[in-house]
Amino acid sequence: MYVGAIDGKSTSAGSGSGQWINFNVPFTGATGTSCYGADILSPGKGPGGIGNVALVGTWANSSGSILGFYYQGSLSQLNDASAAPSRFKSFQAITGNNTPAKYTYLHSIDGGYTVGNFSTVAGYIGLFLNSGPGSGSYIYNPTTNSQTNAVYKDQYTYHTLFGIWLNKDNTYTVSGGGTTSDLALGYSQASQKLPSLSQKALPQDAAFGRGMLADMDPLTGIAKNEKYYNYQNDPSNQIFTHFQGIYYAGNGVYEVPFDTLTSSGKLNVGIAYIKRQENGTFSDQALWQTFPATTAVH
């Protein structure tokens, strides 16, 4: 984890003038840990004036499965051998066939709920990711350590949920992507363009297709006001667009980090700005701020 300003300075621990905190989940057989999302729960005496936090991410076990983790506590307790085991929870999603998912992802947390994805097969760079049989998206409740599968009313077969935001009116807005099997299989360009990308260029469980913004009820998983976006609002010049997270900037505008691959094979990352209309729906077009391709956003 990193706490501090995102700036051009650096310390002996790495880039940025803030503080880096390295940790691993305290589960038996863990071979790797990735932290995807953070939520500040209270002020305190920790780095950056932070008290308790909630963290979500993934961990790998010795059998090669990917599972989710949830942590709640102070930053100092992340590596406290006496405190950490009681503050971490492990989570393995259940697929639509009521079988344990081989791959469970917890991506983002806000307002007490987390969004994620599950799959029975590993996503791979080459044709399509997280759009195979048995994959799905869900809301995770850390209080009950359980999932509520997302329910959509659109034309897409596969969905991802990578970001969640608690609005001031206690509703939740989510971000991610959507695709169909036909859409994924139809990308003849993708099979030629994607092998040139490294594994670190895209999340393993991202989905081809279009970036998605929607409102979602965390208790039922029902989505409404779904809206899908193409990079630069141009469906003819993209192989895929995917939203990686979400932040509310005020004045009805959401900031949504994105990855996209254009028809020419160029990877772009940046922030899309999307306005909520007075009737509650989202604008048809987004404003796109593109960063250098070497930048990673999540």
C-alpha cells in the first residue's frame, strides 16, 4: 500500500514522497498477495493521519487458485503477527453452477461493500478475458462473507465490476465492462494485436467490449441506468474499452479510470469523466483524458 501524495518525488522505498507498506495475507499456503482497493474508515495516528482502513484484493494459494481477501484494521496491524490473522478474511466465490470458483477477485470497496468477479478458467491475453463459461460479477458483503450476484437488464452476456462508489443519498454506483461471446470471438484484430501486450498491461480478469457505468442495489445486485462507452465515443476505433474504478468528483461528475485498445493496436489509459443527468441517467458521451501508455491506472 502507498499513503501520500502522487508526485515526482521519491524515497529509498520507492516513487512518491509518501510511505509504502508491504504486506502479505496471513493465510496458510499463500504464495502471493495483491491489494486492489482501499477505503479509509476513520482518522487516526497512522500514516497520513489515517486510523482504520478496509482493504480488498486477491491472494494465491499453493494449488494455483486465486481467492479474495478482506482486511479491516489499522495500517500498523497489517504486519502484526498477533493482530493480522483475526483481521483478514478469505473469500472464494460460488459460480452459477454452485461450485467454488477457481478464480475469485475483489476489486474495489466503498461504503461497506465490495465488487468483484469470478471465473472457472483463467483469463488470458490473446482473445478474451473473464468472458468464458462460469464467469460472473458480484457484490461482496464482508460482514456475512457472502456474495450477491449482479443482475443486468442489457444485451451483454459477460460483465465485470471493478469499481464501487457510495453516493451521498446512500445509493451505489459501479463501473466495469460488458461483452458478449459473439463480440469477444469476433475480434479477429484482437488475436493479432493483444499478444504484443505484456501480462501487466491489462488485469487478468478484464472483459472485452465496452466500459460500463451503472447504479446497483447491493442487497439485490440489480443494476439500473446501465450505460456503455467506447473510447473517445467512437465505436469504430477501438477493440475494447474497460473501466478500472470509480470516484465522484462533484457536480454530478464521476471520474472513471480506463484501459482501451484501439483498432490500430495502441493501448491507452487515462480518466473518463461522465456526467449524471438530472433524470438520474448517465450522459451518452464521456470526456476522455488520456495518459502516456506507460502509465498504469486502477
